[in-house]
Amino acid sequence: MIKVGIVGASGYTGEELARLILSHPEVELTVATSRQFAGRKISEVFPNLRGLADIVLEDAGPEEIIGRADLVFTAVPHQTAMDIVPKFLAAGCKVVDLSADFRINDAGVYEKWYQAHSAPEYLAQAVYGLPELYRDKIKKTSLVANPGCYPTSIILGAAPLIKAGLIDAATIIADSKSGTSGAGRAAQVGSLFCEVADGFRAYKVGEHRHTPEIEQELSILADREVTISFTPHLLPISRGILSTVYAKLRDGVDSAKVASTYEEFYRHEKFVRLCPVGTYPATQYVRGSNFCDIGFKVDPRTSRVVILSAIDNLVKGAAGQALQNMNLICGFAEDLGLNAVPLFP
Amino acid sequence: MIKVGIVGASGYTGEELARLILSHPEVELTVATSRQFAGRKISEVFPNLRGLADIVLEDAGPEEIIGRADLVFTAVPHQTAMDIVPKFLAAGCKVVDLSADFRINDAGVYEKWYQAHSAPEYLAQAVYGLPELYRDKIKKTSLVANPGCYPTSIILGAAPLIKAGLIDAATIIADSKSGTSGAGRAAQVGSLFCEVADGFRAYKVGEHRHTPEIEQELSILADREVTISFTPHLLPISRGILSTVYAKLRDGVDSAKVASTYEEFYRHEKFVRLCPVGTYPATQYVRGSNFCDIGFKVDPRTSRVVILSAIDNLVKGAAGQALQNMNLICGFAEDLGLNAVPLFP
Amino acid sequence: MIKVGIVGASGYTGEELARLILSHPEVELTVATSRQFAGRKISEVFPNLRGLADIVLEDAGPEEIIGRADLVFTAVPHQTAMDIVPKFLAAGCKVVDLSADFRINDAGVYEKWYQAHSAPEYLAQAVYGLPELYRDKIKKTSLVANPGCYPTSIILGAAPLIKAGLIDAATIIADSKSGTSGAGRAAQVGSLFCEVADGFRAYKVGEHRHTPEIEQELSILADREVTISFTPHLLPISRGILSTVYAKLRDGVDSAKVASTYEEFYRHEKFVRLCPVGTYPATQYVRGSNFCDIGFKVDPRTSRVVILSAIDNLVKGAAGQALQNMNLICGFAEDLGLNAVPLFP
Amino acid sequence: MIKVGIVGASGYTGEELARLILSHPEVELTVATSRQFAGRKISEVFPNLRGLADIVLEDAGPEEIIGRADLVFTAVPHQTAMDIVPKFLAAGCKVVDLSADFRINDAGVYEKWYQAHSAPEYLAQAVYGLPELYRDKIKKTSLVANPGCYPTSIILGAAPLIKAGLIDAATIIADSKSGTSGAGRAAQVGSLFCEVADGFRAYKVGEHRHTPEIEQELSILADREVTISFTPHLLPISRGILSTVYAKLRDGVDSAKVASTYEEFYRHEKFVRLCPVGTYPATQYVRGSNFCDIGFKVDPRTSRVVILSAIDNLVKGAAGQALQNMNLICGFAEDLGLNAVPLFP
């Protein structure tokens, strides 16, 4: 039984961490922080946890947490994370950071898309927490940079084909659609029910901060610098991301080759499910689970492949993947506590 | 490890049974039937089960199932159930019937609201499967009549106050609202997305077939004949029922008395959660779980109590309660396999 | 062509007023205020109005508005309205007030449910703006207190039966369900998409401030003091209220009598549509229109009538009714500019 | 006042035609057909029309319609349309056909994507009913092939840039998302509320029958053969399409050039609204209206332009555009009866 803490437990990601930890047999939640709701039980803030989680939220900094948790999940905004993560690490506390602060290897790139980095010396030791790509490194690190939700869906979808050289990495376009929980629990007009329901829109077209993260990982896979078009859209659903990724196929690559490449790449992956050829994933089929469902279509008319990749943004796109990383760090079975069957309908 | 079968596995209730069985450590699904989808894997019909459940659906009658399952869940329409349940029982197979066929003790009442009963001799041995009221009887029976979704929410909400004589049973009004999964997976215009979304309506006002079932149980609790007004409504959500129940309070009954009565009644119940006074349940806080959340308001202006009761209609209102009954019949811990934390948001 | 102003144009009610005014042939919007968005075009705040309404929002008080509008709609919170309405009236400007400040005839009752009233001397001259009940008075007044959304649906549903003495007014229970636009456009967690979507809940049970307004009008109709149970619920839809109203029928009242009473009462009403017996209204059938659809069920088992009443809370429940009142005050045809056909699906 | 008929009035498109005709001052609906609902009033099938449209649906063929309507809207499936349209034309009746049967100029292409064409001799006289491109031809024709919903959004979005030669037509990718009304009112499992709500998926990837229609029109605009990638997705909303279109920009084309090209192209178009640079359209801002809202983003990192185009699929994508075409054919003002302000929220 290890002790874990959640820094930032009053957002949807924090709540999902708490929810998943309740079903994990080897983990105990010993501290959970929230500035806004300090002094209140987490089940008052999230009544779905009523009777299940009685921990009282605290307005606590690293100093007050260190010693009470073996591992902390930092579910705070970028910039806040880079200030507190080094303190946890210095005290021997492992960290799975759910912010963007340690995802970008290059401090210059980070600065260009976010702002100056206050702890660039930690970038080298941080491991990008996509277990399907970096399992061995994650097992040995003390600092996991948990991937963004959009990047998780896009990278898992495109990785096998890029790695195998089946597509022209210069032609990648990722058209992604996310549920509204991705916007967090902050009270803002743009996230109100009446603004989102029965509607659909794109936002931050070509400017979303997940772009450099996606490009970094695709570049590593392609072994060359990759620039992509990435357009996020807001779906009137709570949970789920579907990414539709387009790329030109190399000459002679057919559907069978693509299928076998995916099968080979994900043969041993518990959380990636491949859709039979001719069928496609849907966000409602991964709801509440840590699965990433992937399908594809080879279109001979255009010599393009269209990749469809679906995750629950709060699970595989955030808290579930964070627990998967924790399992690796702690030496637990990778899927321990993560076997919830997708909730449909 | 017991072997179970699902008769009628291609509806939402059947799928939910399959989903819950996957998380139950002592149960194995050995047979699942569907006329429409015979020959196809259940995961083709419900892709959320992809990679998790590979059982092939069969167009099988009782004869072909007997011997392959220790217990069967009959998730078929009323009238169909009464034809097949006796065959299972005769063969020594336990049955949890999710239809209405064995819920009404009085064959005359059944005939009035449904049609003539072909197996009235089984009504006496069938136990109404609301564990919070009939736990001991359920443990000893071979035939559980799993309660309807609306009745579960209304009876659990009203039982403590009726039993304690705090309300005038002649004044009960139940205004219930259900998610659309309650209408099943049949292809009908009234259940189409465009007919239901962004809308709300009542249906079968004063005529819904769950009425006699509710009245039967409330009458037993009141020890007198109870007639209620019951109005079902259709919510633009997939899962969840909220029932708002009104009744006149007996003289001198105050909020504290009501609260202590609930606490006393449900003190040992794992699946009933009482909301702190001043707060109310919501369907989104029980989603995917076997909980029934109950809150109330004593209104001195009108001398009425308003009871709010929320369940997930597919879990506590159907498949979850069926597994809870199975657990009781089989001598498992009552909550085995039923500890999913509600999924929010 | 008359000139009108909207005080408080950045909420959903303000926007709906602006939207409806665009389709009204005899009205010109000359001033629209918003503190938060002053200096911006209304079409920047509500892009659905792009290219149609170019008015720039102002942070303007009554002094700056007087002289520029013949009639103002005050779509501001209660308490704010009572401060500004007298100034408009004093300057000869007609007012349709959409707040609660002038709806309650008795300042003592108002104070009990809201707070002290700063302009009680105007209560006597204010006319409750439900044209179906007060058409003649509205035509002659300078101050209309536009009804609340819940009261509109409940009063229109119950009025004919109360007025005709067919029901026992002491037994009325109103169970209402409202779309989320009723909560306004304020950025608050409880109105976020993820908190409301795929969910349902009651709120302010027995304590909602529309209660005294409903009771006042039902009391006038019954010619005796009426106290009701009123429970509002929050629907995961943007627009629409459905009220389900229960009452005991007087001896001997049957379905035919109820039907003919409704028909008689609403024979000449353009905005009330009666559902054929056996059918019920739905919010999606009045969406975007000024209709109130009413249906009922006489239940001989319980001697109760169940009344179903549906409106679009932003139209007949707010802005549409405000324009209907304006039409009466200004001598236009009552339905001028209000003939939009409900938008379905 | 002209007389019009709707062939196929029980689907969502048929209903929308009836709804819009009600607000059109120069048109009278004299006949409406439905096999399934023959003998019933249209307002029984679509209760939103209660009290507004009393026409009785008939199971009538062309022979029974001819002479009773000056113009018919054929809102029937493809293949059915090609059988009846020639009969109307032969009788001197004008036709706006909302099926796909007369959209494809080349019978061979039609046969490849649909099936053999039984009336290819009419393809040459049919005019593709996109008024923004073919206004003059439409005015003179007797047969308008009303465009598909996806094509309308994509073609209007891309036309100015293709026509001006600003993009490489060989690089066009159209990622489109449609509300569920696009799937029609047929009772099928895939359109059920529980299958669609809180979910998102792609379908018919690279195989949707609107592909050749889009390619035909883009080819004409580009004056060369254009092949595109087109991926439709199903949104959990009732109305609305948003298309996200990607293309490589010609060297030296910047945001200002793109903006001025759009402004020039759509300068006189009443139903196309351009979003200010930096803002994007949303389906909820065109709901219920005949507008097509267009925005774009020039991304210098990738030398691509991303075009966002939003319509209400039932209005500009079907019935509204059909009335727009009717207005042109009949010599009415092009926007007569089509000035509804978008309904938001």
C-alpha cells in the first residue's frame, strides 16, 4: 500500500484521480489539496464520491505534503507545476505531473508556446508518460510528464505508421474533437451548458498549446522534424476525444499492410484496442475506461490514410494514464485498478 | 465460480448485465441469447465490450441453455418471461427475472394492467427482489422478480416514512423522470436522438404499468391499500431516474424526525446513500453505480414532505440490482462486483 | 415605429429580446445596455446576431436612456429593477420589467421572499403581465410586471380549472422542470456543461422565489388563499419548461368537463394551444415560439387531474411575453412579431 | 400566391419545408404526401405545427398531385426521385428536388456512387441549386437539384479560394461533422438517443456519397479535376454541420489576401456571413436560419489554410436552400420567408 497525494483535487482531473484511486487496491489517498474548497470534504465538492471518499481538502503547499505521500499527482495549471514539482522531487517524493510543464524537452520550444521555464534543469530527467512508447524509461524515473489529452489520442493513433515509415510525416493533419470536461471546472461563460449544448465549434485553430507536444513526439518517431496542422473542436459531450488524422501513404502501402503494422505495434498493449477494418471507434465505447480505440481507412482515391483514435480524455487522456504511469513507477501490474469496462450507453 | 446465462442480451439491460458480470470475480457468463444478433459476438453489437467479452450470441431457448448455467437472468419482454421461466425453474436453474411477469403477487391485478398470466402458480414463490426490503426471502428463493426501475426509486424513497407511519399514504404523488435507456434499444421513432434531445415530456400519465407494482409494495409497507398518482417523464439523458415524491406529513412530524427515520432505516444499507439535509440527489452522481441516493425536504408551509430519489436505471434499476439479488441467492457478499464509483462528469 | 431600449442586454433574456425585436416590424432597438460588455457590438457578444444587429452596448443608466426610448425592457436582477424603474416612469417612459420586483402585489410578501422593497408605491399601478388573464389592464398601464417563467407555465395550466371551481385549490402540487437558460448567462460552476449534461436534479425544493408569485395569482383565481407545493428541477436542455401540476378534482368532474372548460377559457387565445385528449405537450414542440401548450389527464383512480404545461422559458416565459405585453401597451396586434413557428427538431 | 406541394412530408426535411412555408407570404402548401402517415394531419406527426398547419397527408403519386401545385419539392430518397420528377416536369410543374438524383452531371459518376440512373436525359437541364454559384441559371430552370448538406457547407467554404487560385486543389481535406437530423427520421438503432448522445464517431470514411458531388463542384471552380478526402462524423446535436477544410496555400498568400478574397466573393450574398479574422463559426449561431457562417485561419507554420464553415443542415443544407431556389425560380425576393434570426441558445 503506497500513499499518494493529489495537488489540485477540485478540478475534473483531480476528481477523476480520486475516483480511480478508490478502485485501486494498492494505493491510499492521504492528502488532497484545493485552495477554493479547503476545509470541505471532497465528497461535498463531488457528491458522486459521497460515502466513498471522506478526505478533507486542504490548502497545502509541498512543505505540508512532503512526508505524507510517496507519490504525488500534480493536477495544477502549467506554470504552477514547475514551481512545486522540484520541491517534491528534492524530498524524494515521486511525481506524476499532469500539467504541460515537463512535457516539452526543449525549454526554448516551451517558452515559445507557454512562457519562460523556471525549472528547465528538470526537463532532461522528466519522462514523457506514454507507456506504450516509453514504458521502460517510466519504470525508472521519479518524474513523469503525463501527456496531454489531445496528444495521447493523436500520437497513439499515428505512431505505428510513422515509426514504420508508411506515411509521409510532412502531410499530417490532426482534426480533433474533445468533450467539454477538457476545459476544466472553472466557471467561465464559454463552458456553460447553454453555450456548448446542441452546438459545435473549433477553437485555437493552429494555435493550441498541445501542438509542440504532438510534434515533438511525432518527430522522434519519424526521426525527422515534423510539423502538423492541428485543429481542436469542442464537443457537446462531457468525456471523450476523437481525433481524425490524415496523412499521405507511401507508394504501395495498402490496407492490409497498415492493419498488420498496427497489430504488430500494439500486440501486447492492454489499453489499445484495434477496430476491425471497416469499423471505427466512438467516444461512447471508451467512456470511463483507460482504452484508446483505433481504426483506420486507406483511401486509394487519394492515397491517404485516415486514422480514427478515441479515448476518454479524463482517463487515458489524464487521470487513468497517470495511474498507469504510477503503476509502472511503483512496480504494480500496469493495469491494476484500471480495468473498468467502458460505460455504454 | 458460478455459471450464468443472459436471455435477451442485445438490449441495454442485457448489455449492462454482461458489463457488470465482467467485473464480478465469482461469475462466468456461459451463454447469452439474442434472436436478432445470433451468431455475432456480443462485442460486435456493443463495441464497448471489444476485447473484453467474446461470447457469441445464440438464438437459444431454455432447452439449449439448461445445464450450461446455474442461474439465468431473463431480460426479455413481459409475457415472454412467463413462458420460459418455469422451464428453467423445473430444471433446477435459479432465475432472476427482469421482466414484470412475477412482480405482481395478484394474478388478477397483473391481468388488469398487462394481460392474462400463463404461470400464476409461480407468483407465490417469486420474491420481489428489492434487497433492502426482502433480503432474507431473496436468499432462500429460486425465483427473483427483479423490480422495475421506477418502482425501485419510488419505493426506496418512500419506504421508511410509510413504514414508520410518518406520512398519509393516501396522499402520495410520484413524479418520475427517466433517461431514455429505459425505453430500450428497439428502433422506434420516439426514441430517436432528434425526438428526445433538447426536449422533455410526460408519457402514459396515470397509466404506466409500473403503477400496480409500486402500489403493491407501498400497500404492504403501509399495511393498507395505497393508490398513488404516478407520472413518468422522458429525460434527454441516457441513464438515470429521479423520482420526486410528495406526501402529507402526519401532525407533528418535523425534519429531524424524518431524517432520523431515514438514517435508522438505511443504517446498514450499502447501496442507499442519504443526502445531508438541504442537499438533494442528482442522477449524474449515481451514474454507472448501484447506489440509490435519497434526499428530502419538509415543507412546513404545506405540511408535505418532498422526497427525491435518484438511481441509475440500468444499474440499481435493473442489471445491478439483478446482480445484487444473484449475490444474495448465491451466498456471495451482497456488493461483490458492484462497487463501481459513480462516473462524474 | 416605436423606439425601445433593453436594460441588461447581455443575458439570455436580453439577447432573446434583441432577437425578437429584429423580427418585429414596428419596433426599433435604440439602446441596449451592459456593464460587462460596454463598447462592444451586441453581435460580438451573441454571434448569432452577426450581420443583423449592430447596436453597441452601453454602460448607461436611466438618465442616459430617457429620451431615446419610448419603452424600455428592464432585464436586470431583482432589486436593481426597483431602483431604476421609477425613474423611467417618471420620465414618461413605459416599462416592461422582467425582474420580480413588481410582480408581488403585497410588499410584505415580497420582503419575506426577497428583501425590503424600495419602491412599494409602484406596486399598485404595476399590472401582472399575463395577457391571457389581464389583457385589458395591460393595455392601459405604463408598468408591466412580466411574469416569471415557472409561474407562466403553472398559472396558464391551472387557471381554467381553478377559475371554474373544478379542483380543490388546497391540493395543488406543481412539479416543474426548466432548461438551463433559466439560470442565466452568469459564469457559475452549477451551470457548466459538465455539471448539467446527462443529468437531472431538483433545487430550492419548497423555497423557490417564484412560489409567492404563483400563489398570488392562483389565490386571485380561486378567490381564496392558496398555498402550493412547488419543486423546480434543472433539465439538460437549453430552452423549455414543462410543469406537471396535480390537484384533486371536485366530485363528478370528468374528462369531458375538464376538456370543455379549457376550450372555453382559451377559445380566443392565440398563444395557448390545447393538446387533444390523450396527448401531452413537450418542450421541443414550443421551442423558439411564444406558445404555451397544455394537456391534461383525469385519473379516476385517484380523483386527480394531472395538468401538463409547456413553454419556451425564454419566449413565453420571458422575452416573448414581454413583447406581447409591449404590443398591448402600444396598440399593436397582440401577436405582431411573435409568429415564429416552433423549431423542431 | 403560388401553390406548392411536398412529396415526402414526414421526414425532417419535409417537416422543415412545411415549417418554412408557413412563414412565407407568397406560398401556399396545397398538397403534402406521406405513405406511412396518409390520412393524418401533418400536425399530428409534427406537433410543433399544431394549430398552424392542418393539411392532411396523402399517399399520392405525381398523377394525383399534378394540377394542384405549381412547384413541388421532392423530399424523397434517391432513386425514388428520378422516377417521379420527369412526370412533374412533363406536366409543366417546376421541381426542386432534394434528393441526390439530379446533382451529378455525369450519369456514369452517379452510377458509380449510387446505382444506374433511369432518367439521365434530365441531368443536362437540372441546375445545381447553390444560388451563390448558379443564381442566374436557377432563375431560368424548371428543375433544381438542391445540394446536399455536407456539399453546401464545404463548397461555400472553399469556393472563393479555389476560384481565386489561392489554394492547391489537390490538397483539399474536408473533415465534416453533422447533427443527427441528417440521418433522417427513420427508426434505426444507430440514430437512437442512447447511441448518439454523449458520443461522437466518424462514419463512411472516404466512402460517403456526397463525395462526387463535392468533387464535381470543386472541379468546376478549379477548372481541373479535384479529388478530396472527405470524412463525415455524427454529432450529438439535432441541427448543424461544421466543416473543417484544409488546403495548402499557394506561395505568398497571406491572411489579408484570403480575407479580402472572401469579402469580395460574398460581398452581395445575404446568406453568407464572414467571421472576423480570429473568430470562428459555430453551429449554434446559425441554428434555424439560412445562414452559412464562414471563418478561416492561415497557418504560416504549415502553409495551410483551415476553413471553418457552419450551416443548419435542415435549412441552408436542405429546406431553406430549397425555398431560396424556389424564390429564384418564381421571381420572388431571394430571401423572402427566410429571414429567421438564428435561435441561440
